[in-house]
Amino acid sequence: MLIIGIILFGMLVGAAAQLILGTGRDGIDWARAIVAGLLGSFLGGLVVSLIAGDGVELRPSGIIGSVAGAIVISLAQQWWDRRGEPTAADRAAQRSGDPRKSR
């Protein structure tokens, strides 16, 4: 039962991160929400809870850290997705047919 609770908490935290970043306006990507929520909760929640001196208990500092961690993970996912997209100059070179300028 604890594992299901952790997954649901991660899903909610990841969905909150997507809504805060504005990426959830077309609908929440639940797979990414789970990944961002679980990783963000582990990284951000644990670090902030330990810095605040709350230990590993469920406290507001851990929840805030979980959301902050999920935002960082979501931003990293967005960066990873965009890094392979061609730039405007790349697309113009492809349209012009110049083989020296296209990838």
C-alpha cells in the first residue's frame, strides 16, 4: 500500500510541476508526471527535508522540496526534448538545398 501511495504522490507532484510550468495546458502527460514527481520527490524532497532538519518525515518542507525537484526534472525533460530540434537557420538551409549548410 505504501508503494501505491508513493506513486500517487509522485503523480500529483509531477502534475503540479507541469501545471506550474504551463506545459499541462494541452493535458497532463501522466508518464512524465510520474517520472518527474518520483525523481523530484526523491531529490528535492529529501534534500530540503534534511536541510530543514525535519528528517525523512512528511513535512511541508519536504512537500515544497518535492514540487521544486519535480519542476527541475520537468525543465530537464523539456530541454532534452528540444535539444534535437533543428534551429530556424538549419530549416532555412535545408529549404535552400545547400548541402554545406544542412546537417
